[in-house]
Amino acid sequence: MENLSDQVISEFKDVVADAEALLKATANQGDSKIVELRANAEESLKVVKARLAEAQVALLARTREAAKATDTYVHENPWKAIGVAASFGLVIGLLMGRR
């Protein structure tokens, strides 16, 4: 299951792809206003793509840090981790058993 950040990034990539397709579709339009709008849109897309790439790198870094912290905690406190996991398993089992 994707988390919210992954979903937002995925949907934003779809929007960027749609905007690029629209720009390509209007590439043969010669009206000066359209040419100016295309240039502005292309520049905006370039900036957005760069920011999206930066956000993705930052998200991956935070995810790795969280995974490393979790791994460290579990190695330092194995019985607590087992207890928490067993508790979650018990609660999920009870909830599923009620259905």
C-alpha cells in the first residue's frame, strides 16, 4: 500500500506528463500568444520536475533514516519489539475474528 507522499508524487508525475503531452500537441500552433504560453509552461515544467526530483530524493533519505532507526531500536530492544508485534497481531486477530 502506497503512503500518502508516494501517492502525491505519483499523481504529480501524471499531471506533469499530461502537461508535457499538451505542450507537444500544441507545438505546431503559430499564434504568438500560444508560443509565449508554451515557453512559460515549458519553463514551469522544468522547475517543477527539478523540485519533484529533489522531493523524491528527500523522501527516500527520510525513509532510509526511519528504517535504520527502526532496525537499531529492534536490535537494541528485541523483547520489546517482539511484545509490540505480538500485541498488534493479537489485536488484528481479535478484530478479524469478530467479522
